[in-house]
Amino acid sequence: MKTNFQESKERRGPSTEDRILDATLDIIQEKTIGGLRMRQIAERADVFQSNIQYYFISKKDLLLAVQKKVLNHYREIRQHSISLLNAESQLSLEDHLGVFINQKIHTIRREKKYDIAELDFWNQSRLEPDMHREFCRSYEGWRQEVRDMIGNFAPEMPLIKQNLLSGITVSLLEGAAVQFLADKQAFDLDLYFVYCKEILIKEIKG
């Protein structure tokens, strides 16, 4: 099921820049970053290759833009879900955890190209400092979202434990993507996250 956020974006129609980014993301899913060619992107986006260079001076600039698109996409889904829930009632701890979990289930099952690209970018970031910095920035933002949630529901929790628990939460979410995309028979994805939620609620509520 598409979210209202996604439907709204589709009604507006993609810009040329968005078409280029989406085409790049699709090709990364199919061929990895190592197999990416500018000619393929132009054909997939239905633009001239010179159009790509108008928006992105180099292949590196294009890849950094796609990386930001991938990492920002997760946050956009979460923020939109929170805005919908806020319109209905005060959010519980279970609601907040559900936002993180449902976003990850959604991308694993319906938009796996984002998780696949993220893994490829992580590998590239070992050699590319700009990509590495972007990953650090994005993951710290993700952990901060979790810390804010923990601080709201367990303000007495020591900061060191909040930091550790935020890292554990992100690891639980990302670990599911890595394992499930490699082997869908490894475990039941829904039961995995039900158990994850139980563990986190117990840790946060004490």
C-alpha cells in the first residue's frame, strides 16, 4: 500500500533531476555501483547524457546525491508516519517504535532497492571519504531520533545507556535488512520485529 506521502509525490510527477536519481538507484540495484554507467542512466531516465552533467558535474557528485536520497528516504517515511499519528492522538512508546519498525519492514518488502543501494554505498564509503561522512551524519541522525524517543519515555535513563540502546535499535533494524535480503527464509520478518519491539520496550520501561 502506498502512503499519502508517496501518492502526493507521484501526482506532482518527477523532475528531471529526480528521474536521473531514480534511474541511478534502479541501475545500482541491478548492476551495483561498480557496474554503473552514465549512458545507462541517460537511457533509463530518458534524458541526454549532457542533461546528467548539467545537474551533476561528476559521477561522484551523482553518487553522493543518490546516497543522500537513500538515507533521507527512510527519515521522510518516518516523519510522515509520525505526522499522521500525531493528527489522531498522543503517541505511545509502542507507536514510536512502530514508526521505526514499519519503515524498515516497508523498505525491505516494497522498496528493497533502497536497502540494497545502502549496503553498496556502505562498501564504497570505506574508500570514499565524502560517502563515509554522509553515512556517519545519517546514522547519527537516526540514533538521535531514537535517543529523543528514549529520553521522552525514560528521562531518568543514564545517557550512556541511551547511547548504547540507540545503537542497538539501529542495529536491530539494519540487521534485519541485511539478513532478510540475503535469505528470505532465514526467519519470519514480522515475528522478528514483534520480538524486537518487546525487547526494546522492556529495556526502555525498565
